[in-house]
Amino acid sequence: MASGVHRESTWASTLRSIEATVTMSLSFSPDQVASWPIGRLLPYARNARTHDDGQVAKIAGSMAEFGWTVPVLVAGSGEIIAGHGRVLAARKLGLDAVPVIVLEHLTPAQRRAYRIADNRLTELGGWDEALLAGELQDLAAEDFDLSLVGFEDGELDRLLALADGDGTASEPGTPPVVVPEPPRNPVSRTGDLWTLGEHRLLCGDSTKPEDVQHLMNGERAVLFATDPPYLVDYDGSNHPTRNKDWSQSYGVTWDDSSQGSDLYDGFIAAAVAEAITEDAAWYCWHASRRQGMLEACWEKAGAFVHQQIIWVKDRGVLTRSHYLWKHEPCFMGWRRPNRPPKVADETLASTWELPSFAKDERPDHPTPKPLDAFGIPMRQHVARGGLCYEPFSGSGSQIMAGEANGRRVYAMEISPAYVDVAIERWQAETGREAILDGDGGKFSEVKVARLDAEADAD
């Protein structure tokens, strides 16, 4: 109790002192901001505030976006009182002149005390996280670069998840699954490269290095996550009826393992050669019976399985097996010795409890995945605005996960009809239009022109 009383009396004393000061005029009120050559400013040799390269880069980014909004506070000698980080950022930006306010009225002791107070007092404030999350969500909706506001990617993901209403970064709000039916007469053609906002989608073959090179355009992705349409092992709920029989596009039979590793070797080799960084994180969903084969394929490419992820579904699937299938496995790993980056603040469990699809709401894929099957790896390894590679776009789920999580996705899809599906899905969710690379035409314009041309030909 005595400690609490002492603390209250200390604050009361501080407030009385402030009130007394307010009744008088402040001893100093700056009336001029001067511009000094940056070489005239002298860092304080005993400055206790540290500024690492990452923070200086963030300050520089903020200054480049918003301008120099807070002058550096200096003594008459040029010694910096407050603003060491801003001066470091100015040097990084190559600036020659610096706006300053000269604090001639402070004694040496006051200058030393103010250096501490200027930094410490800002740390005493807090955040109303609900309001902060709402502001960030509004900025994200306007496509504002959230890296400029100073938060780390993991913090941004958590706050945006809070704005979406679920309060956790491991399961942020993601767009609902609204997957259009594949068209009988697709607009897209083999070789078409579509720009979907920050994403790219090529109608091509992910086993062909030249197609992958065309898609990536010199960039490399830090995440290689996919759900290949190979050797999925149909169960009683996913054998092709209304759903797409992916063997039509990929020239394989789902239940036939005779081609085995050859199906994987092609797209993995092309990805390593043309699409992903040396330290990219690898995730691959697969059928349980194919684990040994997939692991061997990874080893041939220099990658290894670090861990297995298990998707725990909210409902079981009735099959001829002894037990209901209520999970799917995913390998996670990387190419030795290049451990992938981790940008998330939290460490998740290896079991992901995510919703599955009822039979009447399944998109056209034999084993459809919820968006967070791709969203979680994005938030774990990819900075906001960073790049992910998807060799099998299908209905565009990873593109939609990237849209929801502020990550870019460059995706390949061999089926023109499913390129259209992914485009229509993205357009319906975002309200924007895909643009055909080279032609510059909007998807709706290209659709009219091509379908009219086909009608005239008939």
C-alpha cells in the first residue's frame, strides 16, 4: 500500500508541476526551422538509443513516403539531442540537408535528460488494438503499403486478423469459397499471361522451364507451396462426377501410380531452376500412401522433409477404409542447408484445424483445400508483398489466399477453363478486372472479342 501511495504522490507532484508551468509561458517555443548541411550534425557519443539497420530502413521508407515531418533537435554546437534515427535514415536516402530546431535554452544536463525522456515517454503510451486494427484494415483495403507504418509482418497479420473478427493470426478472415463453374468455351488460351492485381497467372505447363521462366519474369519466390493434381487417391467422395477429372489436363489417371515420381520430378525441377529462391520454404499436400515416393522426389532435388503438417478436418469422409478419413498430410521442408525465413511472431502446432467442404459445396478439385492451407505458410515465411509460387493453380485458391493475406502469387495452370475459373473467382472477390499481358485488354473485353470471333468463324 505504501508503495502505491508513493507512486500516486509522485504522479500528483508531476501534475502539479505541469499545471504550474502551464500558468506561465513556456521557456522556449520554436519559431523557426532551419536547414543545415547533414555534415554539420554531430551524433551524441553516449546516445543510449539504438537503431539497427532494419529500423533505419523503416524510418527511411516512412520519410520517403510522408516527407520529413519532424525536424532534428540540436544544440548550437550541432550535437544531436533528438533525431539520431532520422539522421541515419537521411544518410541512407542520400540527403544533403536536414531540417533542424536549435534548442539553445537547454543546459547540458537538460539535454542529456531530454534525450532519454524523448524516447521513453513515447514508450509509455499504448494502443487501442480494436481501433488500430480497424485503421490498418481500412488502409489495406486502399492497397496502402502497410510496411510503412512500422509494424512487423507478424504483428500486422495478428492485427488484421483481429479486424476480421477472429482475434488470431493463425486463422485470419479469408474470402468465402465462391468458385464459378468451368466454362464450356473458355476465354483463356494456352500461352496467355494474366495480371490479377499483384498476382500473375499463366496458362501453361509447370513442368516446362520456359513456361515457368515466362511466368516468373526474373523474380523468385520464397514460398513453394502446392497441392499437385497427381496420385491423389480418390475416395468415395472425390472421384470425378461433376468435379473436374484432372487427368484430362495432365494426361494421367488418378489411381494409376505407374508414372510415379516422374510426375513430380518435372515440376519440381522447373521450380528449382526458374521459380524459387535457395532458401524457399517447401510445402506439398499429398496422399498418405504416396509419402515415400514424394520424399524421394524431394531428396533428388536436394530438399528434405523437416516436418509433416496434418490438416484436421471438421468432418470425416465416408470411404471403404476401416476408419473415416478426417485428415490430410502435408510435407514441410527446404533445400539443405538453406533454412527458410520465418516472419511470423507465433509458433504454431503441426496440426491445423481447418474447415472442410460438404459434398454439395466442393469446388472442382478432388481434394479441395481451405484458403488457410496456403495462408498459414504465407504468414509463416513470406513478408507482406513477398512472392509465392504455385505450379498448379486449379480454381485459384492460393491466389485468393495471397489476396487475403497481402502476399503476391505467381501461378501456373495448364487448363484454359480453370484459368478462367481462377480469374472469375478473383474478380468476383476484389471487384477488379484481370488484364491480359501484352494485349493490355481487360478480361471482359477479351472475352467479348474472342467469343465473337469464334461465333463469326462458325
